[in-house]
Amino acid sequence: MRSAQNLLSELAYLQRSIEYLGDVLHDVEAVAERLGRRHHDDPLLEGMIESGTRQWSASMKHQLDTSARVAEAWRTQMEALE
């Protein structure tokens, strides 16, 4: 069935994108660890990291929550077709 094959292709793309996201987050984690070792008492850097963490994590949490809800709705729709 061609539509099922297209669905599987789309899922493979989405899974690769999720893996890439994981890789990028591991890179961010590595940078955070290096910063913590090198600049453990820099109040300016501390403030910059805190501000960035709030901004970027809030944005990503919102997008991930939305993506999870969309995936759940997609799953429900597909299950209804069975």
C-alpha cells in the first residue's frame, strides 16, 4: 500500500530529526559541563547562562509538548483506521 509506505517514510524522517535533536542537546550539555569547570565563579556568565536556560528551555518545552500532543492525536487517528 503506497500510503502506508509514505507514512513509514515520514516516520523515519521524524525519528532521524528526533535523534539529531538528542545529539544537539548532548552538545549543549558538554558545553555546560566545560563552562562549569572553567568559569565556576563568574557572576556575569552565571547570569547569562541562567537567562539563556530559561529562554531556550521554555521554548523547547513548549514545542515538545505541542509535538507530543500532535503525535498522540495522529496515533489515535491511525488506530481508528484499524
